[in-house]
Amino acid sequence: MQISVIGCGYLGAVHAVCMAQLGHSVVGIDVDAAKVAGLAAGEVPFFEPGLSDLLAASLQSGRLRFSTAIDEVRGADVHFIAVGTPQADDSLAADLGYVDAAVTALLPHLASGSLVVGKSTVPVGTAARLADLIEAAGARLAWNPEFLREGFAIADTLRPDRIVYGVRPGDGQSVTTLDAVYAAAIDRETPRIVTDFATAELVKVAANAFLATKISFINAMADIADATGADVTQLAEAIGYDERIGRRFLNAGLGFGGGCLPKDIRGFLARADELGAGESLGFLREVDALNSRRRERMVGLAQELCGGSVAGARIAVLGLAFKPDSDDVRDSPALDVAVRLRELGAEVRATDPQAVSSSRRIHPQLDYVASAEDAVAGADLVLLLTEWQQYRELDPAAIGSLVTTRMLVDGRNCLDPASWRSAGWVYRAPGRP
Ligand code: UDX
């Protein structure tokens, strides 16, 4: 099929590459000329395992190109909208400026009978509004939310665990077209839910709200564990064996960040308020507040371990990305803690396997170093804030020989306390005795 993808950020770039990989002819459109030039030259503007190779292969195949010219979408059967919906500057709501601009730009180029497919995460009600505009131009609209996780973006796109189509009631034609786009997944009998616009829009924010709630739940349990001497990691293991609960997303620690979970729960709250249903989502305010307190508590713990104040203390920060296998520092708990400690007068030396450049762009004031060894040299306190595999594998004795004081906070509960303690470390972690 002929496909256009409007917006070549994380979601759009991955989607364009994966659609070409599935055998479609794809043009990726973005207003950012530098991004387009980079992608066309085979450069991925962010760190996503495997994407570079797949981009190169897709470009090589001749089925993938990139452009800043919106009229290049002409001739496509399907147009995916994959632009960002960040949190607005002045409220909790999602900013729909990019979605509206993309649709406005697309309208004059829509062929009669073509299909526009929304993938961006939008407030419920957006698709119905856009459908009126798109149908007036003789085309159709479907909403097809994306559930990709950074670090697993290719697998999540090529082998999704479910596919959701939101369409107008009775619009079998859009379903047939989307089935052709996703023929490989449909052939594998991937669960497919065909529903209305509102449900499709809600599925995405409901899924992220659930995941955020699960993380804040276990972090609340970590606080209770701290107050009682219990161990939240064993608690998570024990409740996780209950299939109704499940062990995944029960890792207590510094909490969630990134470009999706925080802004999606806030956007969901804002939209529910507009709809007069805010009361039903009141718990999400607490989920968000609990998550923010994780960062304050980490700073508080660092202060406690430094004798009441971090001023002048040399603190090593291992990890800056919002999660491992990513260079994304949007709303990153780790970077936030590093910045706060520096503001309190600590001499912070921070490192991350991938996220130093992205951190430096927004916080040039921090002292960044290339390796964990450089970060910990002479440190009074070591904070592990993003659970990269290489940090999980650090040798307590070797690292211990570099620091001034063997004092560590495992902010992600990813290390074995016994081996660190037996190497003479003071080991602390949220929710662990
Ligand atoms: C999320 C959703 O998982 C994905 O389905 C959606 O499409 C986009 O948003 P992503 O932002 O890539 O994906 O990150 P995710 O893996 O969900 O992690 C989010 C945050 O939660 C990270 O900061 C992570 O460190 C934190 N987290 C996750 C925990 O603190 N504890 C956990 O148990 C799991």
C-alpha cells in the first residue's frame, strides 16, 4: 500500500520504518527540515535499539523516503497522523496544536476515498471533531492508538499484543483498509478490537493511567514498608504471583517519567474535568502526587545520608534517562533528582550510557562524565537512579575502591543488597529495610 506518516518523532519515525518493513511504500513527513534530512540520510535522532539498522534497510529497499513537503502525501491510500500531543504550557491538558496543524495541512491533499488514521494520544472527543473536517474533504477517519514502549518500539509496532480501530459505526471500509495495512499481524491472529472513536481514544489513556496507578501503588507500599521495616521487593514478588495482579510494573523506586505516562494522566484528568467527570479520576491526582514525592524522598534520603545537608557533598548519579535503554530525559526522575541536589549545593557528577547529550541540552549546568567509574571517583554518596544493565552488574568491591565513602542508594531496587553490604557498603533503597 501507499502510506504517508505525518510527524516523524519517536512514534512516527518508528511507524514509518516499520510500515516500510511490512512491504508498504512509505513517505514520512515532518516540518523539521534537519530531522527529515537526518532520517533520509539514515540517522535516527534518538536512541532506540535496532532502529538504525531497520531504517537503513528500509531506505535501501526504496520503499521509504522522508520529506518536509506535505504535498508528497498525494497518492497515499492511508495517512497516519503521528505528531506529538505534549502537555500544554499553562495547564494539565494536552496541547493539540500539532494534531490540528497536521490535519489542516493534509486536508487539501486528501484523495476521495483515502483514509486518515490517528495514532497520536488525544483527549476523547478529538476524533469526532476531526472526522467532520476529513469527511467534508471526501476522505474517512479511523483512530488507531499506539502502545509502543521506548526500548521495545520496533517489536511493539511489528508484533503488537493487540490492535484497536476506532471507526464511525458501520464503517467496514476503514476496517478492511486497516486490516490490509496490518495484514501480517492480522494473519498471526493478533487480537483486534473494532470500536467507536471515543473508546479507541480512551483505550490509550486508560492503559497508561492503569500502568501509572500500578507503579504508584507499589511506591505507596514502599512508603509503608519503610514505616514498618517490611521489604517491598518481596511484597511485590508475593502479590505478583496472583495472576489477577501480576508482577510486572510493580518495581518500587523513583517512580515513572518519560514522554507518555506523566502527561497522559494529566491530560486525562483535564479532559475528565471538562466533561464534568473529574471526580471519577480524582485518584489520578494522587497517583501523580505520589510519583512526584518519590523524587523529594530521594533528595531527602541523600540529605539524611550526608548528615542533614548535601551542600558540598560529592554525589555520583548513575543514570539520567527516564528508564534504561533510552536516551529520553523528558520528565525523567533521575535527571530531576540530579538537578535538585545540585541546587542544594551538592557537587553532582552524573553519567548515563546514552542520555548525557540529551540531559546536557536542557541542564547544561550539571557536571557530566563518561562512565560510572568517573562519576564515583572520590564520591561521598552514590545514587543509582536508572537501572541500566551495566549498573546492575557493577562490582561492589571495584566501585568501592574508587569512592571516598561506601554509601549507596539503589533508587530502582535493582541491586543485591547482601553483596553490597558484604563489600562494606551502606546500602539503602526505597521500601527495603
Ligand atoms: C509507556 C507505556 O508503557 C506504553 O504502552 C505507551 O505506549 C507509552 O508509555 P514508555 O513511556 O516507553 O511507555 O515507558 P514504560 O516502560 O511504560 O515506563 C514508564 C516509566 O515507569 C519509566 O520511568 C519506568 O522507569 C517507570 N516504571 C516502570 C517504574 O517505576 N516501575 C515499574 O515497575 C515499571
